[in-house]
Amino acid sequence: MRIIAGQLRGRQFKSPRSHRSHPMSEKMRGALFNVLGDINGLTFLDAYAGSGAMAYEAISRGASKATTVEKSILAYRTIKNNVEALSLGEQIKASRANITTWSDNNVDLEFDVVIADPPYNDIKPNVLEKLVRHLKKDGIYVLSWPGSEDIEDIKGLEIIKHTDYGDSKLVFFRKS
């Protein structure tokens, strides 16, 4: 896999070799960041991080800090190795935890952008709603959602845009 834009454009990173992780395609990552626009200086939470691709892309495009949360030990180790290989240790904090536990232990942490790309076979709407507390006022919440399913409302957020990509869709919410 590779970073598609910004100062690290073209740099390669590894993805965990596991059936539990479904890396977001370059096309979808590009579309997501095109919708976000200028992210210079923003902070990101990459929930369900998998390979950490969203965090690397955000930092490459000018975000100041990113936090990844991933419960799989294999994926977490992959993220740690990628952060080291890309020399991003000052900007990316990798956490190995279940997202619910991480959220409960970090109630006061807030981010400009929260990206949630949960495993499609285990989507928990109550957990997605819990992540809203980590979003700053007027922040953007991006949800990767199965293309065949209707979009869930998330309490405290309003949908500002959604785009379909066949078997997946991206839904952009704003905290009001």
C-alpha cells in the first residue's frame, strides 16, 4: 500500500495480513481527503485503524497529530512498524485497545476529525455513537459504511455528504 498525496506521497507501508482488516482503497481514501479539503494543523482519530493508512495520509497532507486505535495485535504491530519506518513517531500515537475501552479511558480527548471504518460484519451503532464525544465542536466525523445498507443516524451529528463506492460508502457528518 502507499500514501497517495502530500509530503509522504508515494511512500509504501505495510498492511496486516489478516481477514479481520479491510483496507480502504486508494480511490476511497483520495475521495475522503478531497471532501475534507485543507486539513493543515488538524487532529485526527483513526478508530478501527487496521493498517493506520488514514493516519499516515492525514499527516502527509498536513494534519498535526493523529491517534490510531486498533484491537488486533497483528494490526497494532503493523501500525507501530509503519510509524517507525515512516518516521512519524512524533505525530502518530498508536494505541492497542478495543475502541469502546479506549473511548471510556480517554473521555476528554477531542479531535477535529474522527474516522470510523468498522468491520462491516460487526458494526455496533452504540459504539459509533460513543465516538461522537471525541469530536470537537464543528468537527467532522467520517464513517465508512456497507454500500448495501441504509445510513444510520448518529445522535448529535448531521449528515453533510455521502458518496457511494459500490460495496462501500463514505458518510460525512458534522457535530452541531
